[in-house]
Amino acid sequence: MQIDQLVNLVQGALDDMKARDVVTLDVTGKSSVTDWMVVASGTSKRHVISVAQDVLDKVKEAGLKPVGVEGQEAGDWVLVDLGDVVVHVMMPDARSFYDIERLWSFDNDTEAAAE
């Protein structure tokens, strides 16, 4: 599966589960860990866990094996590592505190300003 197809699969799963404020970040060349990060919010810990589980289920249905999953027990922040795509499903408070979008999009803003 191509990376863009995987990103679309993830975005579709997040949309199906009514995840909120979905942001997709291209971190190619900025991270040695992944090329894409998708960040989304859930409305409750149960919702966060369910959204992440649906992403996992859809990826497995597509014949892919996730690299790993963290945070399913707590539900404040579930990270789904799909290799080229890392998905963060977070409670709004955790998302605001860690501010992943600002951290990883900083270089994009700097590059855009330079152009």
C-alpha cells in the first residue's frame, strides 16, 4: 500500500468514528521516525480508545500490520504506529498541552515565510 493510500485509510477511519479536529502533517525529512503524522481528538477516553481501535481494525483489514500501539489502557493519548504514518488520538487537554501540531509544523511555517 502506498503512503497516500495509508493516510487516506487512516483519515477515513477517523472520519467514520467522528474524531474531531483531524490534522495531517507531512514530516518527511523532519523526522527519522515517520513521514506523516495524523493528530485527532476524541470526546472522552472511551471515544479516544475506540477511534484508535477502529484505525487498527481498518489497517489490519487492509492487510497491514501495525508497528505498535501505546496508551490504550489510559485513553488520554493513544499512539498508533503504522511505520510511515503515526496516528495520535488524544483528549483535548492532552492535545493542547503537548501541542504536537505546532511542534511539527513549525518548519513548514518557516519555509512558507521564506518563499
